[in-house]
Amino acid sequence: MLDVPWTLRALRQALANGTVTPAELAEAALSRANRNAGRNTFLWQDPQWTRAEAARAQVMPRGEGGPFGDGRAALWGVPVAVKDCFDLAGSPTTCGTHFYRDLNGTAARDSWLVEQLRAAGAVIVGKTHLHALAYGITGENPEYGDCVQPGVPSDRSMSPGRKPRDAGALTGGSSSGSSASAQEGSAIAAIGTDTGGSIRVPAALCGLAGYRATLGRGDWRGGAHLAASFDTMGWLFRDLRDAPLLAAPFTPAQSLAPPRFTRFAFVAESFLHDCEPEVVESFRSTIGAMRALGLEAQPIDPGWWAEALTIFAPLQASEAATLHAAHMSDANFLQQEPSIRDRLKWGASLTLGEIADLRRRHVDFIERMDDLFAAHQLILLPCAPVARLAAGADHSQTRSRLLRYTAPFSLAGVPTVAIPCAHGGMQLAAARQQDEPLLALAAHIGEESPIADGRML
């Protein structure tokens, strides 16, 4: 195995130095794919295609400058994975269902996002598992199998303080295979999407870092929406210090001048009444770490967030139902997913008046969130109240429990990073379009974190 930490910064420096090649990294990534019990991290792979991509990256001309001094992009030569709701020419786009796999057939062209990755020289290893339609938060999928975490690695591959992998636990969703690929080392980083927590929750459950971009960043051409009012793109990755290197695909040509963060708010512990004690302890530790960086901290008690789920869930259901309306009457559509079918039927049943009222409430909620960010700059709370979802357990109530933590930031459309902790993970959000300074702060937190070290594989 390669004697280099399996993190973007370390491997990209090794590529720049000529210590390793894109082909060697691609082979290492392919050899680690589908290590979980279901062998379903990826729903599509073609090793020969990936090898050809590595060869294509290898001949991209070297230059000067750039983040690693070789004139190439930060993602040049590194293996990445893409959630299977984005088109990649020559492969199917399943959206986590056999129905759309068969209906869509083989994609004729790359999605915008895949175009950006390939132009940067990233080497795509495959397309990853997801909860059907990206409409779920557990990673369960009766058609492609539930996505569980890879098994515990050798001692050499574990960093001090790193959350062990748990082969009896779900990855979370909907970016389930993307989180599994980052865990097992079949990708340095993996593209996910986050509508109601689909990056943040898997990151927290799998001991990973995560980044969801500001709503509206990136282009969804060739990508399958779930609910366009909330759908965001982003990454799951191993090392929080890599965060700034992952901003590029979603950074607009002209971004705002970065602010200097001096303060943050954290939710009062009364909000955490259903949180596992170990997650609360991680929350307290993260507050302490941020204070140690010189940031002023103030508790907030956002009791009004209680209405977030009552706004988010029906609007999401309505938009999803509109997208899939043409197939709702097909007996083969989501035949094994009654809970998702029920949510779609609920969304389709909402009247125009009900939707208009929800839109008004959404606007009011955004305005109140804007006021919070203006006052406090940053807001911190756990990504989820739990650190583990047992595979095979009854998770019929899990969705609403987790969305209580994630829906406020989803409604606000704000950029958020997931900070991995010994138990669970924390989400730190900034105002819209403050992605780059937020990622820079995340890297600074990672420098001080005992779990920031990359794992050797």
C-alpha cells in the first residue's frame, strides 16, 4: 500500500512531487472499493474507464503556481466518487432505483458537476449508492441493499481519536455510498448532495468531514433534483484540513470579500433534550475548541426552530411530487419504498393555498435566520442527536428526529461544514455565500483537532 496519508493535501503534494502517479492512486482506490458487507458502496464502476481517466490526467501539462506549485488544480490526479444522481457519460443514472436506471438508460453526456471534476483532472472511481431518489436520511435501500459502513480497519490505518468504523451501522443518507467510499478509501473525497441533511448526517455517523455549499452554487444540469428549493451540492471527506481545497467546483467567478469571524453562537442545551450524552459531550468539546481559537461564544435558544420541520417537510414533499408526478401511477415506481411513495402522495395532495402559505412562512424563517447570522456570524449545533444508526433496526421515527437538527440550515440555504468528533459530528454554518471563509475556519479547527490526522491505508 502507498505510504502516504490518504488525505487530499498529502496525496496531492505527493503527486506534485512525483512520488506517486494518478495511475497508482487509481489502482489503490479501486482495490478498496465496496468493502462494506453489502459490497454496494458503488452502484456503477468500470475499472478500465477509471484507468483511462488516470492516464488522461497524467498527460495534463505541468505548469507553475496553483495550490501545489505544479500549475494544476487541487483535484488533479486524485480519486473521487460521485453520487449516482449526476450523469456521467456512458453510465446509467439510477437515483437509487431500478426504475430510473431502466428509464434513463445510459447518459449521453456528463453533468455539469462531472465536467468540472474531469476538467480539474480528478479521477472518478465510480457512482455511489444513495437512498432512493435521495429522499431519505438513513441509507436504507431495498432495491440496492442497505448501505452499511466498512469494517474496522487495521490498527495502522486508524488515527488517534478517530471514530472506529462500525460494520453493524448504517452510513446514513442519502449520500450513503459517498460516505462509505471516503471511509473505505476508494475515494479521497466524494460528491454528495444535501437537501435536508444528506451530507451532514452521514458525515456525523461515519466520523467524516462534510461540506454543503450555499444554496444555488453550482449548476444542476445533468443532476437529478429532489426539491430544488433546498437541494445543495457538496463533499464528504476524511480530513477537515482539506476543506478549502474542495471549494473550487462551487466557487463563483466573483465571491464576496471574506469576513473575519470573531464570534459564534451555539444552541442552548435545552435544544439537545433528545441528544445522546456522548454527542452532547462532543458538542461541549467543540465549543471549547472554537473558544480556544479566540472566537467569542454565546448561547442561543431558538425555540422558534420548532416550526422548521413543519415548513420544510411539506414543501420538500410537494416539490418532489411534482418532479416525479409522471411516474406516480406506474406500479413499478418505488414498489418497495412505501414510505417514500406516501410522502410523494402527501406532497401531491397539498393545495395551492397551502403551498402559498408555506412559501410565506419559509420567507419569514429565512429572514429570522439572516438576523441570527448578522448577530452571531456562525451557528453551531450537532448534525444529529445520535452517533449511530443500527442496521436492521426500526428507523420509522428516525427521519423526523434527525431533521429537527438539520432542517433550520436547509431552510436558510446556508453553507455548512460537518466537524467530525469522537462521538457524532457538529454542524457549523455561516451566512449565505460565506463558503470560502467557513471552509478556511474549518481547516483551522482541523489543525487543532485530535481526529484531523489522515489515515494510512
